[in-house]
Amino acid sequence: MDEQAPHPVTGQLFASPVPPGRGWPGDPATAATPVARTAAAVRRLAAGAGGIPDLQARVSVCRACPRLVNWREDVARTGRRASFADQPYWGRPGPSFGDPGADVLLVGLAPAANGTNRTGRMFTGDSSGDVLWAALHRTGFAALPTSVGAGDGQALTGIRIVAAVRCAPPANKPTPAERATCSAWLERDLELTAASGLRAIMCLGAIGWDATLGAARALGWEVPRPKPRFGHAAEATLWTPQGRPIRLVGCYHVSPHNTYTGRLTPQMLDAVLLSLRS
């Protein structure tokens, strides 16, 4: 049996990576959740997901991209950051987090190796997440100003966080093939959320913006031509086949490079988040 370590919030012992259905806070999967091992299986299992919880369970056990599976699990077993060496690592794809009935989606790029890949929660446990959660709290979306780990009491109201790619990639750079494989999960996420009242999507960075536009086109949504250009506070309107408008809003990514250099300030981030309420 793999060596186990105590969860930093609950104290329960877990192996790294964490097997599904063992009691990790917020784990949407069970030992019976079907596992996608190929791109074709991702498409089949995404299309067959009956709702947001079912979709996130299937996302959280995906093994369709060998390079990403190897990387995320190697980090979880032997590549842990020294400051987290005594903690278990999630080591699986990151499911979405937030209000299951949200009418706003926030689309990021991909989990961080020692962030979501450790905590199992989007944008939790790294400096990018620290910036984002503080802003979500200031603007009334988040219950707490920080998110340190699954089970810490954090909750979102009116918004749910997803990612274009659900596994931590080496050097934070998923390949085009990996982005394409993961796109089916995002497409189904948009489809299910649109059916329950989606009205706005906030994209962190150009990759999140492009992934959302690609998913919208794949679903048959009307996308403006020429392709809307990404920029901070850039906006476009997408139309579902049912004739519902979906507002698309861009935001510079909450990366250390952007926040440390002042390219993205707290005021700029708050303004975009507050605009989602209108």
C-alpha cells in the first residue's frame, strides 16, 4: 500500500494520488465512476453525463492523456513541494468547484502542480488562487477570502470555476492534442450549464477565452466573426441554438507575473467580477 499522510484540514489519512471514493472532501467520484482512457472515451462519457455532479465525477478520474497522467501522479508521489511534503496530494484531474446552480462560469487554464493537483480544488493552494479568492470574496461571490484546502468551509454563490484543461501540465503548458481531448469536458459543462440558466462566462487569459469559443462553436452556438479578440474586460455575445444570449467577458489571468507587475490590479479584477452581476 502507498504511504499515507494526513489531510491538512480533516486529518484523515490518504495515499497520493487519492483513489476515488475514499472520503476526500468534495470528491465527486466513487470507485464505480467510469474512467475515460482515450479521447474517444472522453467524448462518449462527457456526452453521457446526466448532470453537473455526474460530469465532474467523470472528469475527476479521467486518464485519457498519458503525459498528463504521468506528470500529475509523479508530482503527487515524489515531486511534492518541500513545504507540502507531509500532505497527501490529490493527483487527479480537477473537477469544477462552486455553486451547482450558478448562472456564471469562470474558465481558467489548467490546475497547478502544487495547487489544485495537491488540494483537489480549482485555484486553491497557490499564489494565483490567493489573488482570485480574495477578489471573489470582496465582490460577494465567495464565503471566505482564502481557500487553503478542500473541506475548509469555502463556498461560492452564483459562480462556478472550471478549467480548459483539467490536469496539471508540465511547465503549465498542455499540448494542442491534450487541449483538444479535454475540450469535450468543457463542451458538456457549457451545455449543461446553459440548460439551467447560464448567462455569463468569464475567461481568465487567452487560452481560456479561445477554449470557450471553441467549445461554443462545437456546440453549435453562434459565435461572432471575425473571432472576438481577447483582452482585459473584452466582451462578446454568444448565442445558443435556443436563442439565448451568453455574455463572454475576458480578464487577464491571475498569474504571479500579471499581479506582481501590476498588469492586473485588484481593482481591475474586482471591476470585471462586479460586472458579471449586471
